[in-house]
Amino acid sequence: MLASRRIWLPWLFSTLVMFGLSYVWHGLALNDLKDLRIPVEFYFALSALAYAIIALVLTFAVHQAIQHEWISLKRAFPFAAMLVGAIIGFAVYLIAYVFGMSFTGRELVHIVVDVLWQMVEQSLGGLAVSLGIIYDMNRTFMRSERVQ
């Protein structure tokens, strides 16, 4: 069932949403990008790659949850996909925390804000995945009904 589902649109949409949110958070709201120790172009390339990988994991996780009927397409599917995204966001934060990849210090307030932001960012990525899946399903249904 997973192989028959389209992943490209949800994956790309989720990547763009999370990368855009990251830029808004780190570049505009917090202005962290001015303190980078690497060239900003290199940071953006690595960040885009990281968000593409996170979005791919998120897309596969949502598809697996659908396949195993852990979440239903009939009941609050976008919210369930957001929950999957929040869980993955927490896992991503733990990985980043262990490896020391943070813009801020390790005070408790920074840790709480960072983990909450990561969960919000990935939950919105999960929402983007769900909307991409809904769009693909709608498009497939419309094609099968010969409506264009």
C-alpha cells in the first residue's frame, strides 16, 4: 500500500514549509543567522538537506501510520499527522541536543523554547504532509471519475 501512494508532493510541500518556518524563526524572529560561524550559503544548503530528510521521514511515518491504521483518513487526519510530526520533532530535538547543535545556551528556558519550537515546526510539517496526501487523493479520485 505504501508503494502505491504518492510521496513526492507531500514530501516537497513539507520540506518547503519546515524550511520556510526555520528561516522565519532563526533568520527573522531571532536573528540567529548573523552569528553563524560558517558561510550562510553553506548553512542554507545543509539546512535544506536536513529538512528534506526530516520531511521524508515524516512522510513515510504518516504513510506507515495510515497503512497500519494507527491514524484514520476519516477522523481528524490532519491533526493526527500533526501529532506524528510533533513526535518526530521531539526526536529531532533530542538528536540535535545530544550533538550540541543549537543556536542558544543550555539554560532551561532555552531548552524548553527550542523543544517546543521544534515540535511546532515539525507538526506543521505533518500538516503539510496530510494536505499533500489529501490533495493527491482528491486528484486521483477526480481522474478516476473523469472530471477535470
